[in-house]
Amino acid sequence: MALAQLDTSQLEIPGTDPALGAEMHALARRLYPIRRSLTGPGVRETLTVLRELLPGLQMHEVASGTRAFDWTVPEEWSWREAWVEDQTGKRVIDAAVHNLHLVGYSEPVDRWVSRDELEAHLHSIPELPDAIPYVTSYYRRTWGFCLSHAQRQALTGARFRVRIDSTLAPGHLTYADLVIPGESDREVLFSTYVCHPQMANNELSGPVLATFLAHWLAGRRNRLTYRFVFAPETIGALVYLSRHLEHLQRHVVAGYVLTCVGDARAVSFLPSRSGGTLADHVAERVLARLAPGYVRYDFARHRGSDERQWCAPNVDLPVCSVMRSKYGVYPEYHTSLDDLEVVTPNGLAGSFALYRGVIEALEGAGRWRPTLVGEPHLAGRNLLVALGGQRQSFQGEVKLMMDILALADGTLDSQDLAEALETDAPRIDAACRRLQDNGLLERT
């Protein structure tokens, strides 16, 4: 898709908080220049910044060479400078200008090369002449540079000096997790990745949203337990599964991959592999209410992020994704054009509103049924004033509780009750919890 074809209209999600969006965008701006890759100091620096906002975030290191099912943790990579100079000493490519100029995991080089040899190590996109592509070579030793096609066509000269001051050596893969305990040991998994350099929607929007969701959940009373995982894509998820698979299979009731949640041009949904889980059901119910024009993708044909690992056969966790413009679909994807103008405060805050709705629906999941026969005596439980006939006796929250007790027959959850009583699910769930605390309702 050419940029000129892009629909730039902004979707407004109900409940979007502009002030929150500004805070989220500020965090994205802070993280944007960090030199992230699959391993190395950039990942640690990113997680250290997030830990300032999430003091309970635990960082873990896994040594190079460690097996994770069919995969092996690669050597650790870092770089200090990377550039190409022409014969006049002019620097024609410089990774200090943009991280994407250097192919990820490039081995060290310091020599003169011919134009033909340099061309064999260059990457550009003719269809996007102003974009620097994102290219990596994690598991095959090579070196290379990425540049805009316009920049490539402007190169002149027969010989160039190439310098890549990088290190590839045994080290560690770093990931982090945070568990926010709830009243139940049943868990909701949120997974996001921290390995892509200097891209905003594909990379930073996920960790930023995860951080703000975790901060919000930490200040609430939650029925469910919430687990947040920040790890390099693919190998990080596999490492995490290799260490926690049995626990996750036993406790996770719903999960979501947080990626591509920063622009405001679309809302997208990618179901789990089975497509019939609680996570899928709740997400689509919330999207039908808050973003009814959302685009639904197919797992078999359109998967491409860490849902591949969480939903793999023999793992089979109930994990899906609610996104804005889906990875691989929006034209800036995996290029330098995926910047802080693509990701907007409105887009980030809208995604927070969507996932807040998902969390509130999960908290209310489970059908409510009465514990007593007949209508309960609310006055005897200090839930209703004792004087009969007073108009205020059946107003506000008291009337809501009476209505819930009249409808809750074990076939309706909080969202069903909210729709029937024309109110919002969090208000219903709060009233149901109060009735539950007084022994009048139970959740099945």
C-alpha cells in the first residue's frame, strides 16, 4: 500500500483520556532513541526505564547457548558506531542518525570495499523511497546497512570505507515480568516485546500500554491475577514458556499480545488459534461496543507476532490480540516511517480505553446466581432503609441491586446484566460484588 492510499482519519474510542494519552506519548518519546535488539544493553536500558514506573518489575537474564525447546539463545550483540564513508571522507550512511541504518546483529567490519561489494550489503525499499527498512540477521553471521532508496540512488564513487564497531559474544538475553496478585489464582497474561530499535507503533506502543495498564491495575482491587511479560519477540516468549509452561497452562484463563496499539487509524482483532476462548469472547464483545467497525483477521493466515508461541500446539494458551493498525498492514511497518507521528496520544489512550474495557469485562466474567430462595430481605442486611414505602428506598444503587437480584438466575454475566439494565458493566460488577459480600449472589 502506498502512503497516499492511507486512510488518515482518526477513530475516537469512547472513554479516551487526552491527559493519559499525553503521558503515554511522553514515555514513548523517552524510549524511542534507545538502541534495542534481541539482546544487549538497549533491552536492559528499556526495562530499567519501565521499572521506574513499575517498581515490582523483575528482570531476568538467560545465558547465551541456553536451549528453549527447539531454539537456542544467541550470543549477545551490541554496537558503538557504524558508518560508511566515501573517498572524500564524507559519511554517507551513519547509524548514529537512525538506528535502523545498521542491520541487526551485524558483525564487526573496518575496511575499504568496492561499490559492488557495498551494494551486496545494502537494503532499501524502492516502493517507499524515503523509508529506511528494518533488517536483522540474528542467526547468520553477516553485516549490512539499510538506507532509503533515494539515499541509495544518490551514492557516488567507486570505493567506500565501512566501519562497524560491534560485539558478538557469549552474554545474556534479558526479559522482565510483573505479577499483580488478585483474589483468585486464575491469571490474565499480557505479553509485549522490547527488541525493535527506533520504531514507535510496532515496538514502543506495546510496552508503553502494558506499563500504564499494569500501573492502573496495581491500584485496584482485582478478582483475577495479572501477569505482564516484557521480552524480545519470539525467542523471549519461547524462553519464558520453557520456564513457566506448566504454571501458565494451569492458571491462564485469558491472554493478549500488546503490539501495534499506538496509532488512531483503525482497530483490529486477531483471535487465538482456536478462536473460541474467554479472551476472544470478551475482546469481541468489548470491540462490538467501543469500536464496532473493527477489522477481524484470521489466525491461520494473518498471525505474525508472539501469538505464534503462546498459541502453538502443545502450548495452546488462550491468547489473542486487540490492535490498532495491524502489523504488516500499515505502510510504515518495519521502517523508519513508523515514528512518533504515527503513534499519537489519542491512539495510545484509545487503546488503553479498549483494554480497560477488556479487563473490566474479564473481572465481571462468570455468571451470577442467587444463593437464597425468593427475594432477599435487604433491610435485614443493612442494604435498604427499614421504612417501607419511601420513594428513595428504591432509587440509585439500591434499585440496581434489586434489579440484579430479579434477573441473576445463573445464565447472565455482568455484561449481560449491564445490557439488560442499560448501564455499564463495571457498575453492575461493583453492585454484584456488594451482594456477593453479603452472601446474596455467587459467581459460577
